[in-house]
Amino acid sequence: MLSKIEVNKLEDLCKENRLNALKMVYNAQSGHLGGAFSSAELMTVLFHKCMKTCPKCTDSSDFDKRDRFVLSKGHASSMLYSVLSQLGYIPKEELMTFRIFGSRLQGHPVPICPGIDAATGSLGQGLSIACGMAIGLKLDKNPAKVFCLLGDGELQEGSVWEAFLNAANHKLDNLIAIIDRNKLQIDGCTENIKSLEPLQDKLKAFNWKVYDVDGHDIEAIYNTLELAKNSDFPVAIIAHTIKGKGVSFMENNAGWHGKAPNKDEFEKALKELE
């Protein structure tokens, strides 16, 4: 359980992460705010409280024992970079180089940036990468975990379901998939484009342990992740979120999947997030 002080601190970190992502995308005039905002609590709680991170590793054995993270929904990179800056992987002043030519902070994560374990962005491939990492850790008898954050739209890709099958077949109890279930993708509602429901039943049929959680409830996210870390099966966490969470005119609006705000929109969003 988290204390009230810990919850309050995490809430402040989430607020900072949303503000950073907004400023980064506005400065670059390019990026994806909807899915970044929906995943703020998920990434903040995971990195600050549930993962073994190693931002200042000087010992190779410590580095090897760190938990791995794959941002399969790579377009939410602005949120990941902000979290990494809070942990000390990258300087906070570097955030404003986001999506600028020559920057380490590319529009989709690449391993030239400290804290990034895999290049992602081609949707539907992240879970397969995470499976490979988890198998490698098993072979090395390494106790580290692999966390993979997926968007719900990318679950329409067949390769994701091959990865779900593969993980269960190899009994990858060191793999935890987190699904950002905001129910929107670039073209609109997931259920109108290619319905995913009943999602929990489908994942259970693939022999995964499945949890449902409010993806904006910090304590619930923490408790669920801690349960998942002690499972005997691969775990899928369906995190119910709101696309564009935190900015009224972005919330539940598919139009904010991948566009930058203009000056007026930026100032309005800034006021709401501050």
C-alpha cells in the first residue's frame, strides 16, 4: 500500500509529466498528446515505484538486473522522456529538443537515449520484442521483469496475438503487458473500427492472468502492478483510461491523437494542467 504522502507525490509527478509533454509537443509542433496524457499515471507509477531502474549504474551487474521496459505505443514518447528526466536518465533541459533534428529524443523511442531498451513505433511489434527479452532473461536465470505498454488500437494487429500465444507457451511469468485502454485510435473508436471486446475473456483464453484497473487511480495501479510481479503466469493489465486526460477539450477526442496545439490551445491547456 502507498501512503497518502506517496500518492500526493506521484500525483505531482504526473502533473509535471503532463505539463512537460504539452510543452515538448507544442515546442516541436509535432507529437501525440492524447495517448501520452492517457498513460501518465501508468508510466509514472511504474517507473517511480514498481520497476527496478538503473539511471546511474556504474556496476554492470546492477545494470543487468534492471527491469526492462518496452513502449510498444511508441508515439507516447513525450511522456516516457519526461519520466526518464525525473529519474535522472536525461537532463530536464534536454526535453525541449524533442523531435528536433539531431536530438536523442526522437518522435518514437530509440536506444540512443538512456533508459530506452528498444526502438519502437511500428505498432504491433513491441510485445514480440518484450517476449524475446523475457525469454533471454529466463535463459540467463536473471530475475528481472519485462514491462510492455501497449495501446488498445494496436491490439488489432495479428502479431500482438502471436506474442500473447508465445508468452503463454513459454510460461513467461516475468512478462507484464499493460494495455492503455482509452478506446480511441487515430481513426476513431476502437470498437467501431475493429472491436476488441470481450478483451478480458480473450486474454484469459490465451492463458494470461488478467487484471482490470482504473488507469488514472495511482493506488490501484500500484497495487495491481505489485500483484502482477508475483504471478506464475504472464500478466495483462487492462488499464481503463481517458485519451487526452487532464485537458477538457482533448479528453475522449480522437482528433488529439497526433497533432500539436496552436498558441491559444496551448495556453488553455497550460491553465488546466497547472
